[in-house]
Amino acid sequence: MAKNKGLGTLAIIGIVAAVILVIIILWVIGAYNGLVQADVNVDNAWAQVETSYQRRADLIPNLVATVQEAVEFEQETQTKIAELRTQVASVKNEIQNAKTPDEMDSAGEKLNGIVENYRGLNINVENYPQLKATTNFLALQDELAGTENRISVERKRYNDAVGVINKKVRFFPTNIIASMFGFEKKEFFEAVEGAETSPEVGELFEE
């Protein structure tokens, strides 16, 4: 009788242990999957930031090309526009290869600098009424302004996604799972003055 009672107790302990083990395994799986999802969300948000920066890099030379078609330039201006396109293409490569917010902001600052360098073109839009009436030019103006809003929104979404995974990586007990499987903190975009804002379209043309 005592023997049967002892076996029954062991069976209960075994069942309880098995249940606890299953709960732990399920929790580990859930924590791991949550970390994976958070990590994927960061990657997706980064891709959107990258796309927004690339979009701005595409629009600037397109804008200048539209101006070039609508207005007759002297040879020196034509040369500078060709240089602009080459420099912007180089920055686009930096954007595509950027792995951190700092690198992305650095590329954005270079893009802003390129535009500033070409303020010396001394083109006054007001002197070219045919340019102001060009549909493509006006559309590009709107697109460039809209791109700045997109960059701001996507940077915020990226930082939100980074905040989620960084909490999971640091908070107990998910930090244990994060450490076991190599999940690490991500880098936020910092508020660097001028990095997130492209010069106004009008700044392409010296007043």
C-alpha cells in the first residue's frame, strides 16, 4: 500500500515537472519568436528609411534635369549639372551601403551639401516663366517636399521598432533568451540638425 502511494506521489511529481517543463519550453519559444519578429520589424523599418533617402537622391537630379530642359544654359552650367548627377550617384551608393543610422545621416548630409554647392548656378526661376509653367517641374517640387515628410515618418517608425526590440533585449527574463540567441540592441536615429531635411527646392536656384 505504501509502495503504491509512493509511486503515485512520484507520478504526480513527474506530471507536475513535465507540465512545468512544457510551460518553460513554450515560454522560450514565444520569447524567441517575439525577438525574431521585433528584429524583422526593425529590418523592415530600415528598408523604408533607405527607400525614402534614395527617393530624395533620385528626385534632386531629376529636378535639375527638368530645369535643364526648360531653360537654355551656358556651357559652364551644363558641366556643373553633369557633376551634380555624378556626385548624387555616389551618395546613392552610400545610402544603399549604409548599415547604421549614423552612416545614413552622413549620406544625407552629403546630399544636402551637394545641393548647397550648386546654389552657385545663379539661376533665378522668376526669370523663366516657361519653367514655372512646366508640369514636371511643379510636380517634382511637390514630390521633393513630400519626400521630407516621408523621411521623417520612416525614421520615427524605425526608432519605434528599435525601441521595441531594445526593451526585449534588456528586460528580464527575455534578456536571457536574447543573450542565448545573439539578439543585440539596435542603434536609434539621433536628431542631427539638418540631416533629416533637404534644402528647399528654391535653394537650388540663387535668387
